[in-house]
Amino acid sequence: MRFHSIRNRIVTAVPQLTLIKSALFALSLMFTTFSHAQWQDPLETPALSTDRAHESLLLDITRIASRLVAVGAHGHIVYSDDSGKSWRQARTPSSVTLTAVYFPSATMGWAVGHDGLILHSSDAGETWVKQFDGYLANRAIVKGARANKELAIADLDKAKNSGDLTSIDNAEMHLENATYALEDAQYDKKSGSTKPFLDVWFYDAKIGYAVGAYGMAFHTRDGGKSWIDWSSHLENSDRLHINGLTMVGPRSLMLVGEQGLILRSDDMGANWRALPSPYEGSYFGIMAKADNVLVFGLRGNLYHSVDGGIQWEKVYTNSEQTLMAGVAKTDKTSVLVGNGGSVILLNRRSEDPKSIILPGRTTSASVAQAPDGSIVIVGEAGVERIDVNGAVINESITMAEGDF
Amino acid sequence: MSNTTNLKNIKTEPEHYIITPESEPFLERVLFAARPLVLAVLAILTVVFAYGLTQIRLDSSIEKYIPLKHEFIKNYLVHKDELGSGLSNIKISIESKDGDIFTKDYMATLQRINDEVFFIKGVDRSAMKSLWTPNVRWTEVTEEGFQGGPVIPATYDGSKESLDQLRQNVLKSGQVGRLVANNFSSTIIDIPLVEVDPDTGEKLDYKELSQSIEEKVRDAFTSDKIAVYATGTPKKLADLLNGVASIGLFFIAAICFTAILLYLYSRCIRGTLIPIIASLIAVVWQLGALALMGFTIDLYSVLVPFLVFAIGISHGVQIISGIAIESGKGSNKLMASRLAFRGLYVPGMLALLSDGLGFLTLLFIEIGVIQELAIAASVGVAMIIVTNLVLVPLVMSYVGISQSGIRHAENNEKAEPKLWKGISKIASKKIAPFPIIIAIVLAVLGVYQSQSLKIGDLDAGAPELRPDSRYNLDNAYMVSNYSTSSDVFLVMVETAKEQCNSYKVMDSIDRFMWYMENVPGVQSTISMVTVSKLVTKGMNEGNLKWSALSRNQTILNTSIQRAPASLLNQDCSMAPVIVYLNDHKAETLENAVAAVKKFKVKYDDEVDAKYFAMDTAGIEAAIAAGELTDVPVRFQLASGNAGIEAATNEVIGAAQNTMLIFVYVVVFALCFATFRSFRAVACILLPLALTSILCQALMAYLGIGVKVATLPVIALGVGIGVDYGIYIYNRLEVMLIAGKSLQEAFFETLKSTGKAVSFTGITLAIGVGTWIFSPIKFQADMGILLTFMFVWNMLGALVLLPALATFILKPEQIIARHKKLHGDISPAG
């Protein structure tokens, strides 16, 4: 394992030197000759370098300054400096499917994915290193769950001492949940089962959150050098999937997830509380500009709040297609994308939805506005570009050649 | 003409011998001494083989067409029964010619066709799929979980609302590109077939089934509004077997043309009928003998009777021609036959031996049909040796040639036709350089052109059938309107029992699929990993971010629970990866194979084969004991039509040169053993080599690849082509020994043997030329190439051979050798 990760780092550092690469290839051949098992964990296997990465499944796209960065299946990370017309593939240390990417600054960024993977780039997305993975996550979760259980036992003792029946009930329930959580965490750790992260958000180069399946939530205060299990700070005892997280005020964060889950924190994520949800289906994304919040998800459900989530108003999209992601454009209108090639255009007040179906009818996962004003969508079919009116731009999209 | 001619008066003897100098005259004495006995034996044999003929069967098994000893095929055969189902599907597409499928009329027609198909014998009714079958459903994720139903709702009544509902359901069903065309103008009825006929308990008769579909669906429903298309391997096989029927007609046509030519040539009814009957007897013997030996007829060996017939005719003609000439000189029936036999026995035997041995070099190609073709053709040639070299002269010794025939031969003998006179000028130092220079130029151009010769089938669709055949047109419609490819390359991923759904194996497959999708020529890939990702996504409310493999074994197990049986085997020790290719050009296949091999180096576990047969407990024990670090996995090449074709191409590519070398070694050895002169062998073989080069150039030019069908052509072309040279050279030598100058000798040769050779060349060319009209593409390809080779070999023997002889042959040497061996006795022939 150690050998491989060192090798991967060398490959990352000297991508252009084919001589060294072929020498390393020979070395790796020698190495494999003596080993029985040739397969290595995808967490430790660099992504295939290919000129088709922009055509395969991509799951998130973001924009930093004039650059677009997208992540997706097989650990691909691609970036474009010309509004999505041509792309290059970043060097990445693993080939696990990535689900989300976020850049709090022009150079510092994080990408998360399946198997609890967290990658970090400090050069605007061109090269990436691994910060965290499912095995570390499992260990952290077991540690967190154990601490939480001890806390619950202490709480129960306290409640019993006080003799208040309601607190005893609550404490017992808390302990029961904490016990299950610990058992699950121990099972996962033992069986090697890992959970995917589904979104990542950073306040700056230091403070950030990564959230995902089964209520998984991790927090860092040192730019990802260490990640702390944060799930016990969330009011999410059913451990529902957390699908999106964003900032809704100076120190306020909001996250959405499975079964109408909406949580809000007003202390930069230290404490979270549930907000009443206008919908019991799942939300897959959240967009916000201060108190102006849009949440959306299953079967075209879209809700709008102008007061930071106290009251919600349903926006009738006239589409039953699940919505996955959205972006606010520079002119303050919004674009949402989702299943079956559906695109929803909203006006500046998030009203008057206009529903379009893209010709390929493939599912889209994310959207960004390019520097030239066009809309770049990623999903099942890779990268697609549409103009402000929702018409597909048929200009061919190219990709720098890989080593394949 | 006197009947008292005594045996001892015959003062000629064969110039050359094949076994010993004494054996041939001895054979002649025996055969002609016991004429009635020999004929009686031949008659009995004919009856026996005619009985054998009734036992002959047409074989439609696929195994004979593939190289069973190739590694890919061995790997495939291990899993043959588990992978078999994919091959026995017929797909019928029903197109609405005006507008889309969402009309009341179209749906009503589709329903009627669906019902018709349902009751066709051999259809696996429970697995049949169309918009009208209840197993085609739509699903949708809602707040409550999955929702779904049949695509055509129970409330369907053809109204606009229900058609709108249908349209929504089709979109939700994920069938667009599969059962419904991408442009919504047609839908497919997918018809899986049962293996065994439910009535007879025998293998299902594809021909009958295809006939039912043609009659009950295509003929009954095609109109100006509805078009019907049908594809699938069983349909293709049925079309091929139907194509065989036309071969019978070609055979009759070939007999008729030959008879006309033969009469024009001999002007003698007897001289026409006897070679034809003798050749037909050879065909009966050949087919009968093979049937008695237990061989069956296939799409290749069905062509052998043509060759046997044509070769038989060409040798029969030589004999008849010889008898006519000898009769013209005044010999009686018996004497003329004996003299003709004596003169032609050696070159005839030599020519037939080189044919037969040339065919046997095809045994180097380890593909059943080719090996059986080799055996069938060699057996046929052996039969010709008896029927035409023995039977024809014996029968002629009784019936004799007609007076008109003798006169015709005499006239020929005396006549000095301008054509032959002109050609004979080639054998002079002045003219000879021209054909040689032309030959060299042609050879250079030929070598250049043949650089672009490709291995494999180059046409799209089913290469066995013509590009404009009904089947290939239908196939092209399917490929362009649905998201499918007809070129399937299948890689079998093997592991231990119950381990195909372990994370390591699934992840290896996942990587393999993405790796292959990056290989040029690969369209897409499908495996149980595709299903697993889809289901995992579905279980998580259709969220695209979940379309990845889980490391949780329970989730993995659930995700493949409902995977189609074709994507993993019963005990979960093998999962195929289906790789769809753009085409089946050799380059595409080679790329795919090379890519898989490269991937294997990196991902195959080099562990003992026994681990692949172990069960879970065994593997766990082996891992615990440190013998293994993980579940073993290996990627086995290859199956699917493209995989089999890749194997075939490899076998053919490897055998191509070996076979060519062997066939030339055989003809060289035989010619040299007989004529004992390198100069003679050069005169005979150089024109042959030129034809071989030009044939390859022609293949490159016409876009015909080196494949199962065209490889035998090289052996057949050389083996049969050498006959011309042998006959011409043999006669030329006799004339030279008689003291004539080269040009005179060649003129005499042309008048007799040359005429027979050009006749033979044309007869053979007509025989194989009829194949060009075969609906089966590879038979047509063989026809084109063999016709070309026979005509060019003939021209080579008539034009290039004398030109070469002018510079290469040393008449004085030949005469000196003759004097030394035979003294004053003039050579036979």
C-alpha cells in the first residue's frame, strides 16, 4: 500500500516525463510479477488518463474565476479554461467515483466521493492529493459513536438521578440510537463497507464540512489535515442521507437530505436544528443567497423561501422530473437541472418557471455558468453546453489527449 | 483400321514415371486386360456410393465454422451453455411509415402481430417482449418508493389520452433505443426461442420458424403504412440454409454449360456424354464416400461437387482428345484408348495428385469446415483418378469415338489456326521478353496492391450474406434506429464460486469496462456491474450520485438479485462483459484483443487454476492460509460473434503463410519428382506464383478479406492451376524430343493440349463462376476468386510458360536425357 501511494505521488508530480513513467511502469511490472493479487483498492489506484473523461458520467461542476472544474465517475476530475469548449484531465490519486467539488478560493479546493474519499487541490484543480477515505472515516465514526454512547450513558444516569420520567425516556432513546449507531459503525469498519460523501462545502481554506449517506458528516478546521466525525452535532437520529449543504447567512448554514430533511445552523455548524419541511420527499440540492433559499429534489419538487427557511412556497415547475442541482446566474436568474434532460429556468424572483427537455434526455447532475455566459451542464452524458435560452450549443467539446 | 493390333506393336512408353518405370505400363496391362472385371467392380462401387448418397445430411451446427482449438474458443466452450441463450433470439421491428408509433392504428397492428408471433411454434412465450407483453413495464421513484405498471395501461382504449399515457410510460420504461426506436417510428418484438421443438423433441428447425415469420408477419402485414424487419442469429442461419438451395440450380447450370462446350469441342455425342457421366459418377462417389465415412455437408463442402465435376471434366477431356487424335492416326478403339491412357496417365496422375495434396494443405487451418472441405475435395480428386483416368478410357475402348469426332480431331491436327499460330510466336527470343516484362510489371503492381490486403470480414452486418440481402438491410435498419450493435465481443470474467459479486471482482469488471470503452472501435460495454449501479441508484431514489459500486456486500447482493441470467452464471463464478464494437474489421478486433491482453497482464491473478474451481469456504481457507491474498479473478477472451471472429482471424492469419508455403512445396516436389528438372519446374510454377500474387491484389482491390472462405481459394487455385502447366509442359517436352524447334513444338502443343487446356480453363471457370450469383456472400467471393485464378492460370500456362521456356529450357538437355533413359523409343502422349 505504502509503495503504491508513493508511486502515485511521483506519477502526479512528473506527468510529462514519459521516460520516468515507462521506467516506473517497468518497475510496476516487476512488482506485479512477484505479487499474487494484482488488483489494488480503487482508493489507491490513480484514475485512468483518457481523452473521453468529459464524455463519461460527471456528477458535479463548479467555477473558480475563469476556470470550470468537474468531477465524476472513475475518479475523473476535468477542468476547462475556455468556458467548457476544451478540457484537460487533472492528475488524481484514486479512481473512486467523485460526487461533489467545492472551491472556497481561487486555488484551494476539495472534492469528495464514494468510499468516504476526500481529495484536496491547492493549484486550482490541476493536481490532487488524498486527505481522507472510508477506512479512516470508519475508524473516526466508531470513535465518535463510542464517545456518543458514553455521553448517552452519562445522560441516562443523570436523568435517572433527577427522576424526571420524560428526560429518562429521552435519554433511553438517545442511548438506544447511540448503541445502534456504534454497532453499525463497528460492522462497517469490520466488513470494509464504506459510505459515500454526497456534498462538500468550505468556508475558507481551513473550515469545511463534508456530508453524505446515512447521516455521515465530517468537519475540519485545519484545511482537511484532520477530519472529525460531526454527525452527533446534527439533529438526524434516523441517519438520513444528507444531499446538499450551503451557506445562508453570515454564520448560518443549511443542509438538506432524504425524507424532507432540512437542518439549519446559526453558529457556523457547531449546532444544528431541524426546520419544518414543506415536503416529505427527498431534497437533492439547495441554493441560497442569504435568506433567499431554494430547495429541490424528487419529482420536480421545488420550494422557495425568502426568510431563511421559516416559510416555504412551492414553485410549480410543470415537470415531474427529479431536480438535482442549480446555479444562480450573473443576471440573478437561475437554472436547475435534473433527470431525463430536464432544465428549469427561473426569473430573478425565482418565479415563472420555464421547463425544457434537452434532446438527449439523459440525466444531469450539476450545472454552472461559464465565463462566457453559457450554461455548462454535467451528468450521464458528460459535458453539455446550452445558451441562456436553454438551446443546446452544438459546438464540439474537446479533451486533451490522455496517455491511454 | 485393323483389329489385330498387337500389344507388342505399341512402341511408345511414358517419358516419366511416378512410382517406378515399370509400374505404369504394368497398370495399363492389368487394367486393359481385365476390362469387364474392372468395369464390373466400378459398377458395384457406384451402387455402394449411390446408397451412401442417400445418407447425406446438411449440417447447420455452428461449431464447424469456428476454430475449436483456439484459446478463445476453448475459453468460450467452457461457458457455452451458460452463454448460449443470447444467440437464439429473433427481433422483429414493426415500422410505422407515416408518423410515429403513437397512433391507434399502429398499436392495433402491433397487437395483432404480437398475437400472431405468440402462437408461432418455437417461440419462448413467457420471455417474449413487446409493448403488448405484460413483462414490459415502466417504473418511477416516488415519495412512497417505487411505482410501476405495464407500459400499455389496462385502461388503454386507443383514445388520445391513453396514447399520451402510453407515450409517458414508454419514456419512463427506459425502453427507448431497446424496444422502441430512438425516433419513435418503430418498435421491436423480441422473440426468444426454445432450443428444442416441443412437438418432435428435436432441435428447433430454424428454417421452418423463419418461414412462419416471413409468411405470418412480413407477408401478412407489410403495407404502405407498415414495414417489417427481422434479424437475429436464427434468422441469419435460416437465410443461409435457404441460400444453399440455389446451389443445386447452379450445379445444373454448370452441367449444361459444360455439355454445350464439350460438344462444341469434341463434335461427338459419346465424347460429350461419357466425360460428363464419368464426372457425375465421381461426384456420386465423393458424396457417397463422405456420407459413409460419417461426414455431413455444410455451406463450404456443398461447393466441392462443383470442383470435382469440373476437374473430372477437364481430365476427361484430355483423355477424349487423346483418343480422338490416336483414332485419327488410325488406331482402333481399344488401341486409341490405350495410347491415350499411356500418354496421359502420368501427367493426369501428377496433376490430380497435386490437386489432392494441395487441398490437404488446408488441414493446417484448424477450422472444421475448412478441414472437411480439404478432406471432401481430396476424396473427390481420388475418385476422379479412378473414374476419369480409368473409367473413361475403358468405356471409350468399348464405345469408341464417333466418326465426326475423329474427323474433327483430324482437321484440328492438320489445321493451322491463326490463334495458335500467333500464340506460338511467343516461344521466340524476339517476342518472349514482352510477356515476361509484362508479368514482372504485373507482379510488382500486384505485390504493391496486395499490401492493403486485410484479414477478416470487412462488410458490415452479417458478412456471410450479401450487403444488399434482405437480412443485412433489416440489420442496418435495426442498427441505425436502435441503440444496439450487431458486433458483440464478449469477455468472460472468471472467479471462484459465489464470488462474482464480491467487491474486488465487481470493481475489476467496472475498471475493465471503462478501460475498454476507451479503446478505439468500442462503442459501449454492459455487464452485471451496469445493472448493479443502476439498481443501487434506483434504491437511492434515482439519485445519479449513487450510480457506483457499493462496498457493502449486502447492497451488492441486492443490486444484482434481478440481473438477467445472461450477465452471470448459475454459481456466480463467471460474469460476461459484453463489449459492443463499431464493426468487425480485423483492425477493430485486433485492437480489442490487444487491449484485453494488456488489461489481463495488470489484473489477472496468476494463481493456480484450482482456486477458480473452489467454493467460498475453500477460498476463505486459502486466504487464511496465506496462499491467496484475495478472491482470484481473470479475464478470459473471448466470445460473441466478434470474439469468435477475432479467434478465426488469428487462426487464419497464422495459417495463411504456412499453407501457402506448403502448397507450393507440394506442387514443387511433385513436379520435380516427375520431370526431374529445375528448369521444367520453374516454367510451370512461375506463372502460378504470378496468379497467386494477382489474386491477392484482386482481393485487396475488391475489398475481400482473407477469411475462412477465401483461404481455401489459394490452395484450390494453386492445386488445380498447376494442372495446366503440367499438361502443356508434358506435351511440349514430347514435341521437343521429337526434334522440333521450340516454336514448332509449342505450336503443336497448343493445337492439341493447348486447346484442351483452354477448354478446361473455361469449363472450370464456368463451374465456379456460377457461384458468383450465390446469395451467400462467401460463396460468391470464392466464385470470383476461383474464376479469376482458373482463367489466369490458364493464360499463364499458354502465354507465360512458353515465354519462360524460351529462356529457361534447354531442349538439347531434354533430348539427351531422353536418349539416355529411353533410347529410341518415342515418348507417349
